[in-house]
Amino acid sequence: MPIASSWALQSAIYTALVGSSALTTLLGGAHVYDDVPQDISPPYMTIGQNILRDWSTGTEVGEEHEITLNIWSKSSGRKQVQDIAETVRTLLHDKSLMLTDHNLVNLRQTFLDFRREPDGEHYRAVMRFRAVTEPS
């Protein structure tokens, strides 16, 4: 199964997120990371787990992706992560993103969880999106 579609999708999601002035305002900058720098404090987002499955038919090649995005906040209460999550949903859910060498068939939010982290200092929103891609 080709994995280039996974990187193409992650890159398109990253571009959509950091290209949004509304989101960068809420995050205090373009704080969307695959690997978080050590000197960054919340709020920020991480691109988490990406599960890739074969979604081919008898005649067409396709991949199904399950992508997890994490939103981290040190603000008291859940409001900050909820506001950021709503903005992320607006940017990604049912949107048509441009992928390199692949077509995005669909992109939909499938899961959202708001939680206080065990350290008692951070809140986190966990968002999952399902996407289907095919080679262009």
C-alpha cells in the first residue's frame, strides 16, 4: 500500500491550519507541530497518530486515513480548547484540500473528546478525522 498519500494529506492539513488567521490568533502563532519544540508552551496543536488502511475496490486504488489532532491548553477550564476545536472543524470538516499527487475524496470529523490531563494543569482536545484519498 502506498504511503505517500499519508504525507500528502498531513501536509495539506498542516497548510490549512497554519494558513488560517483565526486559528493562529487562537494559538498565539502558527503553533501546529508534528514534533513539539521543547521551549513551546500551550496553546498549541500536535498532529498525532495517523492510521492508514487499504480502501481499494476491484478497479480503483484508494486509502482510508484516520488522523488524530491534539489541542493543548494551560488555560483554566475547557473554553480555550473548545474554541480552537471549533475553528479546526470549520477549517477541515467536509473541506476539499489540495494534495500532492493524490485526490481527497472526503474529509470528515468523526470524534472529539475534551479532557483535563492527569497533571491537573493542562486541558486537551482530541479530534479524529477520517479521510479517503486516491492517486491522481
